[in-house]
Amino acid sequence: MKKYFLDTNCFDYLIDNQINIDDLKSKGIFYTSNVQYSELKNTPNQKRSKELLAVYESLDQIKLQLKSGIWIDDLYWDDDQNWIDDQTTEFSDLQNNNLKNSKDALIGELTANSDILLVTSDKKFQNRCRKIGVNSIEIQEII
């Protein structure tokens, strides 16, 4: 089975396009991290945040541990995640001193180091990932 890592924006796509999660589950194995959960939990609109988290939690996902210690205040940490002080440098060009880009860098690093296909609807992020060798597709390609 194929292995997929959904970028946070994919959950918006799933809701906005009323995609049946059970249909998606049959496409492969899905992975997650603290990054997606944190971004969905921190969605400013509380109603939307609850909708996004409901979709997130309804999709069986294997949680991957972050590999870099990029300090981001709004990331939710848990007891499973080891604290890491060092940041790998191979994905630093995805970061660009921007909070969203820092989270993208963590996602890019996880997918590349885990041999998982990144799924996103962010074309700019997808292009940046492809330039550094991260395999990625658009969400529409697995629907």
C-alpha cells in the first residue's frame, strides 16, 4: 500500500469538497505528526477547528516523531515526542525565518526521511519540496 502524509491544508480540502473519509482510507496508509494536529487545533475559527479535528481524528494515521528541534511556540507537544535541541540543516531552505515555513520544513523533513509521499494543495510548498528531493503530489491525485 502507498504511504501518505497529508499536509494540514488537505484537511480543509476534504471538508470543503465533502470527501468521504472512508473512501480515502482505502487509498493507503496515512501518517501524521504534531505539526498537523497543532495547526488544526490552532485554527482561529473554533467551529472550523472542531470540524478539521473531527476529520483528522476520523482518519487512521500513524504518528511520526519530529526529527528537528525547531522551537515553535504554538506546537502541541506530547509525552511520545522526544525533545530535540538540534535542527537538521537539509531543510533549512524551506524555513526562511517564517513560522508557516518552519512548520513546512518539519513536514518536508519527516516525509523525506520516512520515504512517505507528501500530499498537499499548496503548490508553492510542493515546488519547494520537489526542488530538494521530497516526493509530493496534490490532494486531488488521491481522491
